[in-house]
Amino acid sequence: MYVRARPRLRYPAGEMSNRTVVIGGGGQLGVELVRVFRARGYDVTALKRADLDITDAARVERTIADLNPAIILNAAAYNQVDVAEREPQAAFLCNGLAVRNLALPARQLDATFVHFSTDYVFDGSKGSPYVEDDPPHPLGAYAVSKLAGELYARAYLERCLIIRTSGVYGLGGMATARGNFVELMLRLAGSGKPIRVVEDHVASPTYAPELASRTAGLVERGLSGTFHIGGGTPISWFDFARLIFEAAGLSPELRATNEREYRSQARRPRYSALSNQKMEADGLAPMPPIRDALRAYVGGRAAAAPAPGPRG
């Protein structure tokens, strides 16, 4: 269930602020949120990790109060799924308690609060794309911490927008330490060695610019509640890797593996694809085909690469 929030940005100019804060503004989703909202005329402040420690409740309260935003977009996250099994407290501080730290000043300011969550709140046993009303069942420390963030947002705010997504990849991943799955595959392709990718795990890899665009659409429609915005097509990570190499014009040796052969420290849902039906029912455009999104990514990647310097 969801309720329709009071639209903030359909007032005559000057009557209501369109001041927007993007938490995690240096990440691959954050940079796209900044770009999209600025292009739509919002007054955007991007806060990177170095600008604000969201686990420091007092500092968060002061910073948000000083900025006095009408919209807060929380794209910050601890997303080291396997490491979280060794340090669950760190995951819970960032993905759980920090959401509370942001929700409290959002409530004080009556700001629209948007929080990004994950397909990993589900256990993958359904076998078909998850809808918003499916009961969550996290399988590990990371997933538990992300579900906790959802609960904190709902506990402190009558109106909030929770967006679950899956396998986000954007050009910002070229500049971050952990990158994304596309960058990982392209890097491995340059090694000349066989690449093994699981074929028995299915998700909805999501292109960050399209996710940011539809987030803006939900905000501008004054919607609240939980929405799924995934890549649009359930696909195994093996098949996704194959499409990445196709888009990049590469042909490395790609081999299929599975969960039994490729053990990881954290349990992951084997089928965590998300249904976008609710988003589309509210008038937002379907996500583009995966091939189109990957071509856009590869094209943007080439355009972002530095030009070769003069010889000699």
C-alpha cells in the first residue's frame, strides 16, 4: 500500500523551495541524481562521504537543518555484501541507523525523503519478479541492514519514498574504488584469462541514469511508499556478462559457473529480479531494454575516456 504525498513543486514560484540534498552524491547513483535533478531545475547540494558522516546523528541534524532542503535523496550505502558478514555493525550503522539519522531532520523540516534499498531484502525463493507487497526475508548481514533502513524510514516518517533496485551500474563506477559489475567484466576481459560468472543467480541490473530519471518522476508525482525500479528484464549474471561483452565488441572466454562451485561468504538470493509494474502503473516509462542501456553505458564510457596525448 502507498499514499499520495502532498506535491511540493507544483506551487507558484517563490512559494516553496525546490532545494534538494543528495546524500552519497559522489557514488554512481548519486552523481546521476545530481545531474537529473539539476537538469529539471532543482537547487541541488551533493554531499559526499567526506562532506558528511551520516552515522554521526548530531552532525547530520545540524547539516540538514542548515541546508533546509525540501527534498532529501539518500543514495549512500554500505554495499560490501561479503565483508558485512565480518563487520555487521558497520553495515547496520550505515544502512540502518544512519537512515534514522536522516529521517529525523526530514520529519522536522517536513521534507520529502527518498531512500534507496535493494532486491537483497528478498530471499530469492519466489522464482519470479518480486512486487512491492512480497514479504521480505533477508539472508545476511547486508540484507538485514538494508531492511532495517526501510523500517527506520517508515517508523519516523508518515510520508517517505523507498525505492528498491538491483545491481546498479553507472559511469560514476569508473571513478569509484569498487566500480560495478560492468567495469569488473571489462577489466577481466583485458586479462586474457577465462572469466567465470554464475548462471544460476538472476537479478535486474539497473542503469543508474534511468533509475535517477524515474526517481525524479516519482518525486514530481508526489508519491510515497515502496516502489521497485529494476532493469526491467530478469537476467542471469552470466547472460548479463555476455551482453556486456557484446555491447563492448569484445569476445573473451566466458564460462558459466554456479553457486555450488563459486562459494562466497554471504548468502545471496538466487532469484531477486524486481517487477516494475507498480512504477509503470503510475505513469512512468518502462525501463529501456538491457542491450540499449549497455550500449549507452559503453558509449558514455568511451566519451568519458581521456583523449590520447600527442606523440613524441
